[in-house]
Amino acid sequence: MAKLGILGLTLAIPLAIFFLSAGNAGLSDQAHVVTVVIDAGHGGKDPGAIVAGIKEKDINLSLALRAFSLAQGIPNLRVILTRTSDRYIGLVERVRFAEQVGAVLYLSIHANACSDPTICGVETYVDDSRPRDDPSWALAQAVQEAVCAQTGARDRGVRTQRLYMRHTELPAVLVEVGYLTCPAERRLLVDPGYQQEIAQGILQGILDFLGL
Ligand SMILES: [Zn+2]
């Protein structure tokens, strides 16, 4: 090319930035950006579990924001959060939002609580209406494995219960990242370094499921 006019330059600069930011992804892959929605469970008037003054909603939000930040460096993946602040959103509204933004999956982050302080570890849930060939099970398995591998937490397995995720047909899971009622795990759940490991695990599980 002999000359770049003003128009040529204005086109060339964004293209150069695109190629730098897209990493290994070629121009043709740009059409294959997949959107996932990560939900920080509870929020606003709904604190979730409260143990030793720690509110579950705050842990969930911190993890979702960390996963969002980590995803910024990943080509072909767009993470959208249902909330980025301490606000309440209706449950069905959360999955409707995921559908509206064109998400290929929905993942909700929670921290667990129970009356037995010796119970500690990670669980990932699928709604009990989902048949065994529903991709939510594979997503749950991928997230469960990746979070446990990344954190070293006890693996309490993929489980099922009645969840609001029955209101969407998107692959949808709920990860319980640890027990606030387990003293050792509670100390970890408020630790920024451990939160980062959980967020990394959640993101890795999503990437494994998507084959990215
Ligand atoms: Zn919860």
C-alpha cells in the first residue's frame, strides 16, 4: 500500500488495536464471541446467609466481580454480570436478563450455610427438572471440578434441587463455593487471595464447558 489517507489511518488504528487485543483469535473468530451471564446471588434487601457478621451477598458479589475482571483477557468470551453493586434483583428477572443479552449459559454464585460446622466444601447444583442429557449437568461438572482443583476445597459433588433456573432453558447452574458455617472455610471465603482462586476456578469451568 503506497499511501494511507486519513480514512485509511482511522481504519488501520482500530484494526491494529483489535488484533493486539484479540490475541490468538483471528478476524473471522470475532463473530464467535460467546456471552455468558454470571450472577452474584442475593443482594440488597436479601443478604443470603449471615454468619459471624459476614453477609453471603457480599462474598458472592466480590467473586462475580473478580470473575468478570479475569475474563477481560480472554478472547471470544464476554461476561455480563446481573449485578455489580449491592442491589436486589428478582430471581426470574435474573434468568430473563441472561436470555435477553443472548447468553449461552447462566451461572449463579452462592456461599453455603448449615447447622453443622464440620460440613465444608464446594457443591454445584442443577435444577431437578433438568433431564440427564441437559447440558447444565456438564456445565455443573466442569465448574465443580475446576473450582475444587483451583482452590483445593473439599469436593461435595454435583447435586440437584428445585431451583429458579427451571424458568429458563439456558444451561444454568448454581455453585455453592464454600460454607460460611465452616470456620476454616469462612476465613478463606473472606480472603482476597482465596476469592481470586475461586473466581479463576469458576471461569475455568465455564471455559472448559465451552471448549474455549
Ligand atoms: Zn445463597
